[in-house]
Amino acid sequence: MARAVVTLILCVAFDVTIGKYVFITQQKTWSEAQTYCRTSYTDLAYVKNEIDFGLLLTSSGQNSPKGWIGLYRDPYNPSIWRWSGAGLMTYSFWGSGQPNNYDGRQNRVCVQDDKTWNDQSEDLHFHSIASKILW
Ligand SMILES: [Ca+2]
């Protein structure tokens, strides 16, 4: 009986669809946004492919969902980008000339008005987009 329960729990845990994004209107730093998204939803937005990014772009119900996503520069290897809670970057949509690490302080990623990605300083305040895991 116990084994059946464990098996059932494992099956449920792997039956996860990440496809829902939530636009957070309150402006926060990247770290504040990460904490908020982890508390209220699942995490800052994770984008695994173009389909995900298309869903994200419609998350705000507006034309331009400018805000933080969960992508950050690896502190030990500046050429590597990681998703908050979701591993290495496998898809990106950088804007022209980005990521440029302007002033050597841009280690977090924000969706810009033109719907492309830009590395930004983590202490700036922007809207953000959360991922919400659907069961
Ligand atoms: Ca930049």
C-alpha cells in the first residue's frame, strides 16, 4: 500500500505543465520579484522555447509585458545564463547588442518594450512575470 502511494505521488509530481504566466504589476528589484513569485506562484518566469515566450508575451493582457524574467548570469561563469529554479538557458531572444553587461553590472534579464531580452542591473525596479505550474 505504501509503495502504491509513493508511486502515485511520483507520477503526479512529474505530470507538470509549465505554460501559465502571471504578469506582476508592482515594480520590484529582480531579487524582490523572485521572492514574491516564489511565494505567490512558482518562480520568476522560465522560458524554454518560442511557444513559451509567445504565451509570456500575452500574460499582461497588454501590448508590452515589460518586466523581469527568471534568467540570470552564472556568478562563477559570466558566459552562462541560468533560469531561477530551472537550469541552463536553452532558448533566448536577446535584443540587438544584448546582453552587453553595460557597466559590468547587468546580471539579470528583463523583457523590453520591443519584446526582446536585455540584461539589466538587478537593483532596478521593473514589473515582472511569474511562472505558475499547472497540475
Ligand atoms: Ca544590457
